[in-house]
Amino acid sequence: MRLAMVGLGRMGANIVRRLLRDGHECVVYDVNPAAVAELVAEGAVGAESIADLATQLDGPRVVWVMIPAGITGQVVDEVAAVLEPGDVIIDGGNSNYHDDVRRAEALRPRGLHYVDIGTSGGVFGLERGYCLMVGGPEEAVTLIEPILRTVAPGAGDVERTPGREGELAPEELGYLHCGPSGAGHFVKMVHNGIEYGAMAALAEGLNLLHNADAGVREAEHSAEVAPLEQPEFYQFPIDTAKVTELWRRGSVISSWLLDLTAAALHENPTLDGLAGRVSDSGEGRWTVKAAVDVGVPAPVLSAALFGRFASRGEDQFANQVLSAMRLQFGGHQERPAGDVLEAGGRSADAG
Amino acid sequence: MRLAMVGLGRMGANIVRRLLRDGHECVVYDVNPAAVAELVAEGAVGAESIADLATQLDGPRVVWVMIPAGITGQVVDEVAAVLEPGDVIIDGGNSNYHDDVRRAEALRPRGLHYVDIGTSGGVFGLERGYCLMVGGPEEAVTLIEPILRTVAPGAGDVERTPGREGELAPEELGYLHCGPSGAGHFVKMVHNGIEYGAMAALAEGLNLLHNADAGVREAEHSAEVAPLEQPEFYQFPIDTAKVTELWRRGSVISSWLLDLTAAALHENPTLDGLAGRVSDSGEGRWTVKAAVDVGVPAPVLSAALFGRFASRGEDQFANQVLSAMRLQFGGHQERPAGDVLEAGGRSADAG
Amino acid sequence: MRLAMVGLGRMGANIVRRLLRDGHECVVYDVNPAAVAELVAEGAVGAESIADLATQLDGPRVVWVMIPAGITGQVVDEVAAVLEPGDVIIDGGNSNYHDDVRRAEALRPRGLHYVDIGTSGGVFGLERGYCLMVGGPEEAVTLIEPILRTVAPGAGDVERTPGREGELAPEELGYLHCGPSGAGHFVKMVHNGIEYGAMAALAEGLNLLHNADAGVREAEHSAEVAPLEQPEFYQFPIDTAKVTELWRRGSVISSWLLDLTAAALHENPTLDGLAGRVSDSGEGRWTVKAAVDVGVPAPVLSAALFGRFASRGEDQFANQVLSAMRLQFGGHQERPAGDVLEAGGRSADAG
Amino acid sequence: MRLAMVGLGRMGANIVRRLLRDGHECVVYDVNPAAVAELVAEGAVGAESIADLATQLDGPRVVWVMIPAGITGQVVDEVAAVLEPGDVIIDGGNSNYHDDVRRAEALRPRGLHYVDIGTSGGVFGLERGYCLMVGGPEEAVTLIEPILRTVAPGAGDVERTPGREGELAPEELGYLHCGPSGAGHFVKMVHNGIEYGAMAALAEGLNLLHNADAGVREAEHSAEVAPLEQPEFYQFPIDTAKVTELWRRGSVISSWLLDLTAAALHENPTLDGLAGRVSDSGEGRWTVKAAVDVGVPAPVLSAALFGRFASRGEDQFANQVLSAMRLQFGGHQERPAGDVLEAGGRSADAG
């Protein structure tokens, strides 16, 4: 079918490529003319403006907006201004689902359909396809189903779940109509929340393996921390690159994140050059806030999120407060090196 | 090669089967003669006792012990009593690696080699092979390498990690000599710790999806908890069985645990009949204790572990203490139903 | 000075009593005429409606609204409707500070001042005074300072902080102008967030003391959980009522919450009759959401909040998911009693 | 009564001073003769060696050892070597209660009593007295009760718990026989675990207050983190020194730790000069390990402990792993500054 794409960054451009390859017609627009030209060279139809783009589609028009979340609202408004009742606007970016709920409600009186699509797949999506989590009115989602089928990974070589039979369901092809407007980004948000937790689980475990030789390094141990009590149990120089490679085969925790970790550690076993300041995008935060709203315990997902905050030093004032308290009640300096050597002394937290 | 297996439970028996299929000779023993007979019928050589078993092997003998962790120590001692210098005892069960360190040290003066193997693979291991994490002296691990190759999954259809070339390394075949005695179970322990975290991440996320319709259920909301502030954002009746199936395709969080979850939810979408009292075996606990020992933060892994404790009601006294405090400072009963309706009243934690 | 109080629940009524005792004049109103009558009998001036109440004050009028958060917005609107430029509305309830920011902004064009006051003190406030966290414009806060001085605890017998000299600062008298509108409830919100964390810390510790005799109870241990590895270290029958009483004297963790806990445990050492379903009001939730918003790690405060959710069974679906996964990968029933006894078997998480 | 003190560091010396002031006779010994001389000048009896010290006591002898935990075992052995059946050795340091259990058992056949005392009170103990948590055999604890009464704070001006009547119980005087050998240090360990949690709760809350002006600082916001979504709600420049002072009066979270925090922030409102690398002694670690052993959830106490580890950079490798994964699946550099500006781009975790 024919549709328009607004926003030709890496994600938008690659989705267009998947669509073109599968025989769809794509009208494309971006504020950057070079991005348009590149895809025109690959078979797309170029548009010079959002208004121009609308004229190149027949109703019901389908316009997919693939823009950074911060400016999506404004672009959706621009697109809506040139559409007509029955047309469909897709937000395929990383919007907060709150915005979807609000936008769908705002567009509804004008007869415009709003469909939100959460996508997962990263840089591998062009080849592997994108996992699509879709929210919106039944009618609009049905209309765009041919697009969804193309952009999604399809059944691929994933083994069929026991008990599933007959024709493949949409979720087995890599796309799913999750519910009304907002449901797509809601499910994507939770997906990313889980991703944070799964990543942190792996990272914590690897950090422990990385320190499994702590007993060997014991001699260099500073007085700042409690001494290692049983150094004989921490004499293992573990090769984390090899272990992650190993776990890819037959282990319970084999996963795509593990594949990536094994690749990263094979390439750079010491992870030199990485500062370990871990960014976070909105989804992890929204997941925790949603869990708090509905009263669902999320200790793992929140610990993963807070770990990222701390990795960037956002725990600094809290830690200073702790040091200040300890100084007050113990009379200790921050690095109580001498204290533990003092005869009859007490370690720093003795309280 | 020829080896002996002591302990023919599901795991031990299936490992023997994999070995027999690949042409190895297995002498088998179990306290249950029927278990022996069953494997003899499949081609193994039966033994009537541990002493008998030793006589049916030539040096250097290799005896794999596959027994519940609680009695492994005692069986290892029995086996050691009938072995000779240069022989190898393998503990393939779920021992705490502390025990490995101690046992290896105890057996070393007698010239016996102790090899610990952590195995992952669950009920699928017979067909998929077992991921093998091996600790022990170089000499002994080299000796048993033919066995490891057979029991491990092999390269299978796992895509090769970018940058890896040439002959497949052992970790690419599904087994790895991780370090000295104890290292195998140490790596397996951390593996399971990660498993707990990854499982909890998925479970928390699914719980949030399960409650994404909280705004619809708001009417039934009791006064016990804070009211849902923006019910319009929680109107999604999400089908978790379909969502997990979806995520298996092209998403960042695709994993074997996700495959299993999708299967479980397809079979029983409401999870009826499961009480949600989640057991834990030793590895999750040992992981947290090891992290504490070496000073590695493990907030995610520990949250996952503590969540299991709480699922079994082990948080009961703590929660009663909280209720008791609230009763003291707020004068509130445990279910302050009337309180929030009281004019001028304050909600229960107002303190 | 003269002021009006709207809402005569426990908190509102007790604040009026403190004000009357100190010579202030209070015009009081509540939807419940009996509550009005009771305070009139104690010296207050009764009002029959909000409109009536306004006529009984001279400008600049000060009206303190002490109403459950859910209906505060509506009452503030009613009060605002009968006030004039320069008048002051105080919200002393448990409003979300977001509402304060919005309300202050809405009232500003009409020349009305909005002051939010977070109060702490619980049922003891009448005698001890209420700790007052105040947000709002300088001018209005200055105007109501005589009221704040009366309602606050005053210096009392709290030891002066080293380094503080001269005249007592407002914060030493128990009230503080924390910042613009919303700042009062923001500080109160964080206060309650801390309260959740401090309560949970105490509750977890007492739960551990309560289980310090786990080694004695080991015999009854089910196969559902990992066996206690060193029962000899858990032979202590600790009397938590006595321990909390002890800690009130000279220990680093002495606190008012500890006082209350000691009282509760003295009264009911086994906490019989408390189900341990712990309610939460909005502040703990808002604290976590605010921390997420600004990127401040709050692992302790969130763990405390999530523990309350779990105490009410809100972790149920997550736990069922975990049990379902374990059933899939291990072939284990939820209570794998038989499994661990099986020769050669593996414990339940062996994966 | 007459007793000996071995170890005259700050704690040991101050305990001797409290004892001398109350009329007890103290024989004192330290490896540092100056420390002995100083107390002799204050009225103590000096000893030149542990053997010498034993000769200066009559049976049943009481020897209090107040030495850093690392060398306590060795000193206890030296002391035990010069004692006789019926004599009492007190370990008042910060030993792991495991050691108490073992030592008591080792000394029992020789008729020596081992008493472990956990003490809390910090640098203020000399004046305020020390909160004493005591473990050991009934007979020995009864013998040393006069000492305990002197060293403990006594009833002081702590308000009596409602319902307590008649003669003051030991716990109301600040000491408690908690159970058999080890119970004293066990209770002290849990005390410190709680302390960690309570400190962290306060520190996290203050960090949030410290960042309540994040909306003002928004302009400087880097692309590394998700932008602040509602900057209008984070416009509060909160004075944490004043707020902590305020909370000391009438609030639910008033506590001694709060007093100390208020003092620290009054002295140094920006906490300049504190790096925020927070040490930990053994007790916090042992508490978490004990909770894991007995299956008690301790999410708050462990989060507090892990926060300290992270404050010292022990999360480094884990964070590098996270950055490495993100680089793999998103193709993003660690600080994806350009990425979020890209038209059609996706934020960094889009996965």
C-alpha cells in the first residue's frame, strides 16, 4: 500500500527501506533534504513539505511520523492540519503513552485516527525487522495491517510455542494490536523497563565474576572498607568474555542481550574506554512511575533505573550526607585509615 | 571414553544417555536398582556399589557424581575412598562452591583431582545439551574434555559472535574451564543469580501490564490504598500471553526465559492454580552473599531474591511491625476505611 | 490573630484548640454541624457556611482549609469565591504539591495568596505541636507567622544544634517557610518518603531478630526453600519488645518511630491481630515519582514503598509468573517437595 | 566492682572513665604504654602485660577486651590462657557474632565464660552512656551486671513507654541480656543494619530536596539524560540545613541521626570537602547475609549497603557492561549527544 513517512533518521529511513523492498510505495519527508534525496534514490517518492506530502496520498491517508519524542506533538499537529476524516496518523517514535491518550482524544472529534506504535529492534531492525506494539482504534489498525506485516520480523526461525497451531497469529509475526490509543507505547514502555532490569541483572552478575579474584587483590585492600573475610573463596580470575559466550549455549539465561554482551566483551574484554556513565531514556522512568501509580511492586526495575542515575553521580549529595553523618556520630574522617589500626578502636560505623 | 556416573536421577540419567548416544561407555550406579536397570537396558554397564563401580574402570578413573547437594559431600568421600592417585571425581550437582574449594584441598594430598561442573539446561538438556561451567586442575579438565564435548550443546544454530574466527573455542561449544576448583560452581551460582534477576524483571513488567486496566477497576478500589490519580491512563486490558509471544520476535528482550513465559501464558493465560509462592534454591542466596563479601553492589539480584522470600510470606513480621507503628502514630486501624471519608481527616500516613 | 478553619476532623479541630489556647480567635466551619458546635463550646466562633465564614473575618482574611486531599480543590475554589485580593487561603491537608503549584497560579491573577502547609505530628500534635512545612509568597507567610508560631511545637526540650546561637530561628521553633507555593507540601512529601524508609529499615531489622531462632525451628523446615546452612548461628530467641526498648537509650538509632515501636511491642509482643497489610497514602508514591523525575536515586525509599504494595498482595501476578516459569524450565511443581529427595535430582532452580 | 580492660582506644578508655567515675576499680592494659599511663593518672591501676593484669584481679576475674575485631580472637586467646574456671572474658568490640559462638564453645570446656557486648553510642558515649547488647551465659551476665549498669546510659530523660510500670527493667536502663553467647553482637549487628537503612532513607530524601530546583537548572541539562518533563514542578531552592533542623521538632521522623544531620548541615550546608565515598564496616554486610540465611527479605537494608558500595565506585564494571550493551544494540556512543537531535532519531534506549 501507499503511505507517507515523516522523519528519515536511522529508524525512519530503515523502515522505509523495509517497506520499499516489500513493494509498498512510500512518500517521504524530512527537514533535511539530503535524507529525502537518499531515499528517493532508493525508490521512494520525495515530498517538499508536510502539505506537499498530503497531496501525494489518496484517502484514507496513512502518515507515519518517526521523530524524536520531544517534537512529535508539534509535527503530529502539522500533519493533522492537512489530513481529512478517516485518515490515520501513526506515531512510531518513543512518545510517552500519556501523550498518545491526549492526542488521540484531541484528534477524535475531527475524525482522524491516531495509532501509536512502539518499536523494538535497534540497529538490527532493517534486517531482522522491528517488533511492533500497536495501540489505536480497531478500524485504523486493520487498515495499516499490510504495513505492519512488512515492517515486523515475521515468523522467522523462532520456534513455535507449544500448543499454538494453525495459521500464525499477528503476535507470531511480530506485531500486535495491544489495545486503544496509548496501549502500543505503554507495552513498549514496559518492554524497556524489563530491558533495564534484565540488563542490570546481567551487569551485576558480570561485575561479581569480574571481582571473583578479590581475594588475590586483598593485599592492596584499603582500610576504607571492611576486609574480605574469607579471601580463600575469591581466588578466581574469571574471563567474562568467555563466560558470556558460553552462556549463549544451552543455558537458561541465553538471550539477545547476552549475545550482545558476549560480542562487546569479545571485542573489548576490559571495556576500556567506557566510562560507565549510563544514560537512560524516558521509558524506564515512565515504567517505574506507572508501577507506582497502579500500586505494582517494581523493586527490580526501579533498582535498575536508580543504578543508572547513580552511575552518573546523581547519588552524590546523598553520599555526602552519609559521610557527614558518620563524621558526626563516629568522629571519623571520610577515609578512616588510621582508625582501624588504633588499639581498642572501633571500626567506623560502630555507632 | 569410559567413565562412571553415580546418581541416576533425571539429570544424571539424561547425561548418561547423551554420553551413550555419542559412543562413550558408562558405568552407572544409584541407590535405586531400578534406575540402574533402566540405563543398563539402554546400553550402560551397571554397578552394584561404589566399590564395584571403581573396579570396572581403568586408571585414570573418572567418576561423575550427580547427587543432591545435601549429600554430595558424603558420596564424594565414599567415591574417594575407592580411587587412586591420578583419578578424577566430578561433582556435577548444585554444590556451594565453598564446598568445592574445601573438598579439592582435602583430596589433593591423596593425588585425587576434583572437578566441579555447574550445569544449566533444565528438562531440555537431554536434547539441547547442557551448558557446562567447569572448575578444577588443568590436567583433569583436559582428561575429561571428550566427555564435556558430548554433554555440552555444541555450536548448534547459535549465530557466531562477530569477530570470532577460526576453530570453535570450547565456550562456543558450550563448555568452559572457568578456573581452579570451585570456579565452575561459582560461575553457575552467578548464572542463577542473574536468572533470578532476569526472571523478576520480566515478572514485574508483566504484573504492570496485567494491571494496566487499573483505571477500569477503580470503582472497586478500597480505601486501603491511595486512590488512582489519573485513571484515564490505566484503561488498557492487555493480553500478556500475546505480548510475550510478540516480544519473542525482533525485540531487545527476546530470551529463552521469555519463550518459556510465552508458553506458560499460552497454556494458562490467567495462571490459575499457581499460588505464587516462589521457591528458591541456594544459588540466588549464595550470589548475594558473595556480592556482599567482595563489595559488589547487587541491588537487582537481591531484590529478586527478597521478592521470592516475600512471596512466601517471610515479610510477615516486618509488615505487622509497620502496621503497628502506623496504629501508634496515626491512631489508625489497619484498614482505615472510615478515615479518609472523615471531614478534615488526614489520610493514614499523614504522620 | 483571627482566622478561619474549614474542616474540623481530628487534625483541624486540634489545630483550632491549640490556637484558641494561645489566644487566637477562630471562626470554624464543617459540613458536620456537630463538629462546629463542639468547638464553639470550647470558645470558637461558629459559621454556617463558607460564605458566612468570610463575613466574620476582616481583611486580609486568613482561611485555613483542613480537608481530605481528594476534595480540597473544590473547597479551595468555594473559599476563593468569597475572598478578596490580599486574602490568604491555607491548605494544611495532604495535597499533592502539583495541585498547590496549579492552584497558586490560578488564584494569583485574582490577588489571592495561596499557602500550603505540610504538617507532621499525628495524634500527638495537640500536645506536642505540629511540625509545619510552609510554601507560599513571602508576604502571606509573614502575615500568618503568629499562627505558625502557635501551632508549631516551639523550641521545647530539644537540645540546640551545636553552632546555633542567638535568637531562635523559625525552624528551631518548628515551622519553616520552605519556598514558593508547593514547597511546603513538597518538603512534607519528602518527609513522609523518608518516614517510609526509616519505618521499613526498622521493620526489616526486627523481622530478622524475630527469625534469629530459625536454627531452632529448622526441623520443621519445608523442602520449599533452601535449607538453613548453618543452623548453629540462628539459635537466638530474641525478645523484640525488650530490644526496641533498649535501643531507645543511647543508641545511634534512637528515634520517635522507635519509641512508638517499643510501645507497640510492649503492648502486643507478638503483634497478634495485625494482618500486616500495610496501607500507603500518596506521599510515599509522590516521593518516588519526584525522584524519578529529577533523576535522584531512591532505592531505599522505593523499596519501602514496594514492600507495602507487596504486603497487600499486589505482587501476586508477578509471583505467579515466576512459578510458571520455574514450572516450564524445571518441570517442577510449585512446591517441589519430592524433587530434592530424588537421587541425582537437582534442586528446583537448577535451570 | 573490680575488672580489667584490655585495649585503651577511644572506646575502651572512655568506658574505663565511666567505670572509674562510678566507683569501680579498673586494671588497664594496652600495647601502648602511654594509653595506660593516661588512665592511671585518672585513677586506674596499670598493668604491664596481660599476665600481669590477671594477677591483679581476684576470682572470678572479669576481663573486658576492647580491641579491633581483626585481632580480638588472638587477644581473647591470650587472656584465656591466664584465666581460671569461673572467670569471665567480655568482648566489647565489633566482632562478628559467628566468632562469639565459636569462641564461647571453645572456652566452655575450660570453665571460662564468654560474654559478647555490642555497644552503641559513638563519641558521645562517655557522657551519654553506651547502649549495651549482651550475649552470654546467665551466670556470667549476672556477675557483671554492676558494670553494665554503670556503662549504660541509665533511664535518663527518655519518656517511659506507656504501659511500663514499677521498677525499671534493665532494657530501660540501657542494657539487655539478649540471649546466649553471640546474641549481643547479633542484636548489635542488626542495630547497625537498621542504622544503614535509616541513614540512607534520610540521605535519599535530602538528595531529592537538594535537587528540588532541577527545573531551574534545566537549561544546563545535557543530552545524556531524559529531559525533565515538568520543570514547573521543580522550582524549589530548598535549604536542607533548615529543613533538617525543622524536622527535629514534632515530626514523625525526629531521631538522633536527624539531630546529627542537622548539625552537620548547619556547620557545612553544602557539604563541601566531603567526597561522598561512604565506608562500611562489617555489621551492615553481616546483617544482609544473615537475612539471606534465614530467608528474611531485607530490600531496604541491602539497598542501603549496596548504595555505599556504589558510592566507592564498586559498580564500575557493571556500568561499563551496561554502556557496552547500549553501544551494541543501539549503535550509540556513551554520551549520545548528537543522537537525540537527529531528525527521526530515537532516543538512546529505544532498543
